[in-house]
Amino acid sequence: MKISIGNDHAGPAYKKAIVAYLESKGHQVVNYGTDSFDSVDYPDFGHKVALDIENKISEYGIVICGSGNGIAMSANKHQGVRCALCWTKEIAELSRLHNNANIISIPARFTSIEQAVSMVEVFLETVFEGGRHATRVDKISC
């Protein structure tokens, strides 16, 4: 599976651990994130990941910033993107089951690296339920 990842200065260590996990599972990773702790603008990275989803270059995306909010807001500006801000495995699972999220947003300042990796694992392994949720997901796009 091809997965795009992007992060700002709050997430280099998270990205490194997540990329290692993804590669250990045989996934191809497209890395748009910074490896530096020097301040950068999260929209620059959120848009790149979202464009990969919008243009069907990658199947899923992962974005990381301090709160997870700003980068998720940036990603959600793109057609066909459903970026979910997650801070527990349960929320990550529900974002896939009920919302068919295709990008997970991780708040680096509010989760541990171990939590982040486990959320990504659950996110990628969970299949959209469809059914009554499909109608609702269809209503998200304008």
C-alpha cells in the first residue's frame, strides 16, 4: 500500500517511528514532512499529503502537527479527503468504520509516539462499514 505522510516541526520523531512501522509492514511511504525541529508551516505539508489522496497517488495519508487541528483543517480543504483528528485507537477505528477517513491527523503534543503508531496500525487495518454510514459519508462532500 502507498501511504503519504507529512509533518511540521512538532512531529519529526513521530514520523520517524511511524515510517519505520509502515516500512516493516511492506508499505511504500511518500515523505513530505520535515526532519527538523525548526519552525515550519503545517499547511505546506498537509496540502501535499491531501493532494496525493485527491489525485489517487496514495491510498491513505498521515499528517502530524502539535495539536493535529491545523494540519487536518488544511487537508480537509481538498476534494475527496476525509481527514480525522485522532488521539486514541478507538477514535482512529471509528474514523475508518463510520467516516471512511483516508487521512489520520495525529496531535504530537497530546499523544505519545507509541500511541501514534498504534493509532496508525488500527487506522490502516480497519475497513469502512458502509451501509447507513455510506449515505452519511456521501453527504460530507458538497
